[in-house]
Amino acid sequence: MFNWFSLDIIYYPVSAIMWVWYKAFAFLLGPENFFAWALSVMFLVFTLRAILYKPFVKQIRTTRQMQELQPQIKALQKKYGKDRQRMALEMQKLQREHGFNPILGCLPMLAQVPVFLGLYHVLMSFNRTQTGIGRLGLSVEENRSLANYVFSATDVGHFLDANLFGAPLGATMVQQHGLEAFTEFNRLSVVLVGVPIMILAGIATHFNSRASVARQSVEAAANPQTAMMNKLALYVFPLGVVVGGPFLPLAVIIYWLSNNIWTYGQQHYVFGMIEKEEEAKKAEALERRSANAPAPGAKPNKARKTDAASAAVTGDVAGAEADAKATQSEDQSDTAGGSAGPSVSRTPKPGARPKKRKR
């Protein structure tokens, strides 16, 4: 029964997604097939990571933005290093100006923690005789007769029967209790299947960390705290996967390997996409700059002060000057015509006697 006040709010969705993929692969490979269950775990990871794709992109953008702001952050630390309150206020101001929120950069990583815990709990719940989940002292028959969240009792039996050369998906390399729940269990097979997956998971973790470190700015990498975290991510975390692998069910190791494979591919895709966007922005800025630049060898033009109104005024003045020139030319032609005489008739004033012409 679903309980809103417990971690069922995590267990049921994780179980449901895995159940959908299991039914799809069981239809093709068979309900007791080891690879049908292994692929359901892998595609559970891919589904959850696809859901978290946008937060992951936001995390990458936030990380790159934080690296770009490192010089300004260092300047603030140098200026207000002794005044923590003022330093905090200036940091908040800087983050608001650039739309930077460091919390968003941690969301994808934090979101994976409950998913991992939910998957671990669901997988361990298949074998209640080992963990004692639900009721203590369960027999093998009672264990197989109980459902596991979305999975039916029949599905629970198929999971316990699924194995690869005697290596059950829910078994660990060092498991000592609850072995009777599995139809077949061979510790050597569990080790031979689990160790390669475990090593691949550690290598994938290292290369993911290596890709992230390689894209850090020089200022960020020079930070002592960042340098320490880089060493942990490059060596300690991958080693932790290898050391902790024997204590985890094979399904959980497959989950870890799948998660790192997805992260490696997604990280390269997202970084490449962001770098293309930045190159496009730089090319656009260069085009605008070249369009506004003067021609080679030409003197830079002064700031143009003419707009539509000034252009109209200039046109009116030019028209007035043209009219004045036309009038002046007409007056000059009239004067020239008067001196010529015959073509122009001059009438005397009223009351005046006409002048006699001298012969």
C-alpha cells in the first residue's frame, strides 16, 4: 500500500519505470532471461537521465558561468576578504547581475541520489529472505509469494530465477545469507561476471571526471579547493566504485556502469553544443563589427547627425536656394532685355507727354 509519508514516493516510480522496460524486454527475451532484467536496469537509468537532461544542461552552463566569473570573485575576495557579511552581499549582487544560481548546478547530482537509493531498495526487496524487509523470518516460499512494489509475485520469482552461468542479478560477490532464495548461485560466476563490470564502471567514472577537469578554466583549476576536488573525482571516486563493488548486487553495478556511460556521451554532446553556440555568437559579433567598420584606407566618418527631420529641413533649404537662384536669373534676363529696347514696350505714366524722338 502506497504511503505518502515514506520513501514510497521514490520507490514506486523507480519500480514502475523498471517494470515497463522489463515487460518490453521479457516479451523479446523471456521473463527469466538475465539480459532482460539487466537491460531493464540500464534503460531505467537512461529514462531517468533523459528526464534530467535539461537540469544537466543547466548544470553545465552554471559551471561554465562560474568559471567565467572566477576573476571577479577573486577580486571580491581580495577586497572584502575580512568582511564576510559584505563579501556575501557582494557575491549575491554579482550573481543577480549575471543571472547565476549555484544551487541549480547541484540539482542533477542531488536528484540522482534518491534514484540510486530507490533502485538499491527495490532490488534488495526482491530477496526479502536476505534483507528481512517487510517481515522477519520469511521462508523462500513466502518471499516468492509477495509482490515487490509494482512487480507482482510472479515477477519476483522470475527475477530470482534469472542468472548468467549461475550468477543471479540480485546477488553480491560476498553474500552469505539468503542464497537459498536463488534458483542457482555460483560465487565464482558472480565474481567473474561482477569484476569486469565493476572495473568498467570505475574506468568510466575516471574518464567522466577527466573530461570535466579538462574543460575547467585555468583560474578554476588553480583554486586549491578545486584542485583537491579534482583529485578526488579522478582517483578516489573511481577507486571507491571498485572497492565497494563486491558489496553491491550485480544489478546496482550495472546501474553505475550505465549511468557513467550515459553521462560520458551526454557530457560530450552538451559541451559540443554549448561550444558551437559560443562560436556562433562570436562570429555574429565579428560580423556586426566588420559591418560598422570603415572601408580600408577611408577616414572614419564623423557621427551622422542627420535623421528624417534634418533631411527634410535640408531639402527645404536647398529648394529655397534653388528658387532664389531662379528668380535672380529671371531679373538678370529682364535687365538685359530692357537694354536691348525693341522687344520691350514701355508705356508712359498717366498724364505725361510723349517724348519726341530725335532724328
